[in-house]
Amino acid sequence: MNEGAPVRTQGPAGSSGTIMERSSPGRRASAFAPLDVPELPVPAEHARQAAPALPEVAEIDLVRHYTMLSQRNYGVDTGPYPLGSCTMKYNPKVAETVAAFPGFQRAHPLQPDHTMQGTLEMLWRLEQALCEITGMARATLQPPAGACGEMTGLLIMRAFHSDERDTRSSGPSRTTVLIPDAAHGTNPASVRLAGFEAVSVPSDGRGLVDVEALRGLVDERVAGLMLTNPNTLGLFEERIEEITGLLHEAGGLVYYDGANLNAIMGKTRPGDMGFDIVHINTHKTFATPHGGGGPGAGPVGVAERLIDYLPSPIVARDDDGALRWDRDRPRSIGRLHGFNGNIAVLVRAYAYVFGHGGDGLTEVSELAALNANYLAARLRSAFPLAYPDAPPMHEFVATAGRSKRQTGIRAMDIAKRVIDLGYHPSTVYFPLVVDEAMMIEPTETESKQTLDNMAEAFLQAAEEARTDPSLLREAPVTTPVRRLDEAKAARRLKLRWGDVEPPD
Ligand SMILES: Cc1ncc(COP(=O)(O)O)c(C=O)c1O
């Protein structure tokens, strides 16, 4: 094979375009046998006025179109995906096999509990395992994503304080939630959605929470603090017990954003650090491809005193050992998702957790940190760590600031160039507190050989920034689409064929 040359997707030229553009009147992807019973008209009240605008294509066109699209995609099954904060790790195929078991896949959410004992047992054991991993008392498996887990946790926080207030005779309402300035954007968004005001806590010179500044912000109006640990710079909060203690002394709760749980499994637990509420992104830490908005699962674990507020229903075990959905929970915050959550995602998490076992999960975290530190060391000469005074854990934030100053080539240009070199880029420009941030999370599943090859691509891009900057400004040139207007792509979605440009 021609090393380094871009590999073209197979297929004839002109096979691009949307499925609607392949449409031709009268073509069909399926053929039914002729009717052998009398044809009855659809009752007028159920008949459509106009046929839906569906593509009319033959089966072969349909298969080729979607296969061609899939080949244009970059995914963890085709190469490493070092997108920091997202934990795009390889998902073992055994989890897919287990999720496809007919007993799980064909179950109906309205089936009576006594016919669902296998699924309920799986959910019960998964909940117990997640509580063991996080140090929590009980958990809901209902939220479909990390962000929804955040919302769930904050509503629990609100319900708890509202009950507390009912038993207090005086004192202001708790209306604010503290969030470090490096936090993921979903944190402040969830805080607002849950009816609180978000207050930013500054980071110190080492990239950790500025504990003295935090002390000044904690008062009787604070409902709680949301914290990611290791934080979004990949650094472990060394004064974590002091931080959680500060909040508790003031009557607040402490929320653990578990997006980075994959760094600490088997080493320490949010519950042991003093957290009251934890969400887990099963689609990051355990098995399930993460991306495209889901489906995922964001189970939320809570300390003993918050169990009553968990969403309803939760699984309960009766004295005879039978399992059932417990819906009789008067203090619950209610439902966060239809039926019982994304069960197929939870089956994958179950397969991953029990497939690895306790020692295996500990090893996962050790390897995640080892890989990140190895790659950080390989890239240091071109892209130094933004906060070099604390060791990174499972991911690290480097900066392309020097490249920008010396050559005008920015983190975004580097990211686009590594696409042409065959790799998915890192996250760029997050966290916002870092100039020209490149947030890199190799994950534990990549081999040393893959890490070395990936490092070479990033270092080559850094070298080209000096020798041939126009190459980087024009990149990517090997992809079906060139540089997109990222703000427009995110804000002005055109999701349907024929969508018109929305007005400004
Ligand atoms: C630190 C952090 N918190 C929260 C989230 C939100 O999780 P989800 O994408 O599952 O909604 C993410 C997602 O990447 C994250 O990195």
C-alpha cells in the first residue's frame, strides 16, 4: 500500500448526493406478492391527504447510498479518536452481542413485571455495581445522557432544599449553584434549566479549583457545587475533601459530574470524596459508542439521604426475591424519560462492567492515565501542557499558543491537518480558559504503536506549520467536505432535504 497517500472511498464518481437525488418515480426497494384477498380502502379518516415525500429508490441504490455514507465516516472502528472530554474509546463487540439477545431486544416496556424478571435482574445488578463503583447508596438508570443526569441531579438538589426549607423557620432560599470556570458547557445549562443561577468559581494557577476564592463564594444561598474530578483539564482536584467539606458546612450539596469517572475506577470513589450526587456517562466510561446526540445513558447515584427523591420508578426487590418497578414514591422528582430509560445501552454497560470485573475496571483507569501521560510526553516539544504543574490523568490539555505566536497557525489548523494525515483531531478550544487549547484523550484501548503513529501525525503538523503553513490553512483536502462554518453548522441546522435557509 502507498504509505501516507490519502485512501479514496471506493465507488464510482458521481455516487455522492442525497438519497432524494437518487430518487426516480416508481422505483421501489421492496416487492410484495400480489394480493390474494379483496383490497379494502383505507377509511377516509385515516387516509393521508398527500403522499409523504419519500425517496423512490431500488434496494441496490439504497444499500449503496448508505454504505457509501458509512465509508465516508470516521469512527472508533476505523481509527483512534482522541477527542478530549468525549472518551471515544473502542467498544467491545461482546457488549453488542449481549444487547442483541432477544430477551432484551424484544421486551416491551409495558410487559408485566413477572414476565421481565431477567431484565429487572440485570438492571438491579447494574445499579448495585454502579453504586459500588461510585460509593453511592442507590441510583436511577433512567436518564438518557450525561446532560439529562445533570438535570436529574439538580432537580434532586432542588427538591431536597425545598424540603429542608419547609423544616426551617428562617434563612434565604438556596438559589445558586457554583461551577468551576473550566466546566463543561452542559453544567451551567443544566443549572439554568433546573431553575438555579450559575456562579463561576475561578481556577488557580495550577488549573485546580481556587479554594480560597470558593470559600468566599459559599454562603447560605448556595444550593450546591458541581464538580468534575479529574476536572476538565484532566487534573485531579487535590483538595477535594476540603472542597466538599466547605459546601457541607454551609448546608449545600456536592454534585459529581462523572464524565471523567473512567480515570479513577478502583482507585477512589466520588462517595468517599464527599459527593452527594453523581452522574455517570455509561457511553463514555463503559461500552456504547458516544456521539451524534445518543442514545446513551446517564445514571444518577445518590447518598442515602437523597434516595427518596430519585426519579420514579426504580427497581425494588420483594421479600420473596421477585423484582418489580416501584412506582409508589411520593417524594420522587418524577420521570426524566419515557418508560425505563435506554435499556439496550444499560445492557452494554452491564456487559462491560461484569466482563471486566473490579480488577479489570481498575486496569482500564490505569491504562487510560498511562496512555494520556505517554502521549502528552511525546507531544510536549510542540504542544506543551497548558498547566504543567499537576500531572494529567486520563486526558490532557495542551496548547498551540506558541505555534500561533510564531507562525500564525492555530489549534484549529493543526486539527484540520491531522485529518489529512489520517487521524481524527483532538478537541480544540475547550476548556475555554486555555489559549489555543488542544484537549487530547487517547483512551485506554489504544496500543503504544497507535499512540506513536498518532504522535507523529501531530508532530508533522507542527513542523509543517513552520515550513509550509498554507498546507495547514487549506486543510483538510482529502475529505468529502472542506472546512465548514462550524458556528453556522451548529446553530442553523438543516436536517431535512429541501429545508430552506432559516431567516436571520
Ligand atoms: C465533563 C462533561 N460533562 C457532561 C457531559 C455531557 O454528557 P452527555 O454528552 O452524555 O450529555 C460531557 C460530554 O462530553 C462532559 O465531557
